[in-house]
Amino acid sequence: MHKFNESYRKLILKQRCDALIKDVNFTKKHSANASRQSLVIMLIDFRVYLVSIDLHGSQESIVKVTSQFSLKDPLSNSLKEVDIRDVFHCDGLLLCTTKDNRLVVWNPCSGETGWIIKPKSSRKRFVCYSLGKSSCNKYKILKVDQDRYGFLRQCLVVYEVYDFTSSLWRRVGETRNWCIYGFKNRGISVNGDTYWLAYRFSQDLPKEFLLRFDYSTERFESVSLPVDHLSHHPMALSVTREEQKLCLISLRECNICVFGIDVWMATKIESDGAMSWRKLLAVDGSVYRKFLVFCNGMNFLADRENKVLVFPGKNGVSGRFLHIVREDKCIQVDHNDDAKSRCSVLINYVPTLVQLQQG
């Protein structure tokens, strides 16, 4: 009976996913409102929700929770759900770190899961995981392990790769030439590669740069930033809603103690690390001073067409559920269902039926 119920549940999930994909494609092709709304995944109080955001709606209708994706605990005999602490997104797949520190790759649309046995703990102070794919569409997990949080001082960085076809972890390298700052550890996936803001050390002085991991070569590469480190302070990475292009938020120093916020979009990424950028949005300094909602490593979404940023209130000192920032104003949105709810992760989402090539 249990196997029958599980098969039936997966069939229902697949039918729902098929319908969702058709609906999204239909909306993109035929709806005049396609540019106004987007599907987003939110991590709210350790649960994953599918949400639509209408940037042109009234303040009460901007955010609408469509459904909840349930991740069942395989270690429980009941229908208990897993508490999810963090989410990394790649091609419709979610790499989730649970509250009890387990690791799972999950397609919330089809319901397929792959629970990963973590490598033995190295007792490092800072560890981050990301999901990517090679040029031949093989998915892999990257683990970056540091013995410090990576700010102002050099540290040992060890990195390992998990291959789904072999179900094994492999140590692929180590370095002291660069490190990922602990408060900026939210990497972002673009075209299968993962990007972070990182520090390299020259004459013992840290200098910020853009770091990329290529899952085909299993090597790290340096990529050019659009700003210099003297007048700009890179803060966080994301992708645009429309084309899924890499975005960067930087804090710009205008005068003494006067700052502005710039948002940049990568227009072209070369294989040798050269990158072309253009400014997507410049947020007035008065918005930054008034709301103080921008911070290092913040999680955000960028809307190129509407010139809007969307990010959780948890990023800064605000207790609001969500912030929507334009060039000269900030709208603060509360969650109508529960004023105490907190959104900790916000992800652009396109449903997929891609399957993991598990060994």
C-alpha cells in the first residue's frame, strides 16, 4: 500500500509539474502581463513556497503564495516534513541544507530527491555547498571548506566535488591564494557555473574579485568586476528575472559618509574570464540612508525591465517581510497571512522535469 501511495503521489506531482510548465510557457508567449509577474521560490520559516510577485499590483497583492512544496523526511515513518535552512538553485533543482545539517538535491516540481552523504567533517570554521553542471549536462556538487571566515587574513581553502554517477566525493584541490568571505558565501548559478565574491591576497592585503567555478574543468577562475575596489564596495550577486544574467550590487562612495547603490548586469561572459557589464539601476543615496536594508551577502532578485530590486526584510535591520526598491523609493511589504513570518531566501524559479543521473 505504501509503494502504491508513493507512486500515486509522484504521478500527481508530475502532472502538476507538466501543467505548471505549460502554464509558464503559455504566459511567456501570450500574456501582456508576462513581464509583470514571475514565479519565485521563497524559503519561509524553513518551508519552500512557490510565490508569484506582481510588481504593478497594490501593496496588499504584490506577493501571492501559490503553493507549498513539501519535502518529506526519509528517516521518519510519519509524514513529517524536513526543516530546510538554506537553498541553492540551479536549473530548477534545489540543493537544500536541512536544519539538522543534512544535504539533499530536490526537484520540487517532480518530487525527485537525492540525499547526499556528506564527506567526513574537517572541522573547518566555514563550509559552503553549490550545485552546477558540466558542458555535457552532468550535475555535480561543490564543497568549499575554509579554516577561517576569510576576511583580512589568508586561510586554507580545500574543495571537493560530488559526482552523481559515482555517488562519491573527490578532493580536487586546495589553495591559500584566495578565500570566500563568510558573509558573502551566497554563490549564484549562471549557465551551469557558480560565482562568488571572493578575496585574493597581494602583499598580505585583501582585494575583492569575482570567482567562478567551472564544473567541466573542475577549476576556479578569476572574472573581471565592473567596478574598482577603491570607490566601490561589491556586496552581493544575483541574476536578472528575464534572462537569468549575472547581477552585482555595489556600494558606491559619493562623498564622505554619503553612499549610493549601483546594480550591474553582465552582458557578455568570455571563457578567458573577461566580462562586459552595464549599469542596470542606480538607487538614490537617500533610500540607502533611510532604510538601511542593503548589506553584504544579501539575497535579492533584479528586474531589468522594471528597474526594480526585490529582497527579504531579513537582509538588514528591518523586520518587514519583503522590500521592493526602485531608483528613488522603497516599498515595504508584509506577509498578509502571518505578520511574524520571515522570508530568508528568494529565488527566480522555472519548473523543470530534469532528472538526476544518480549512480
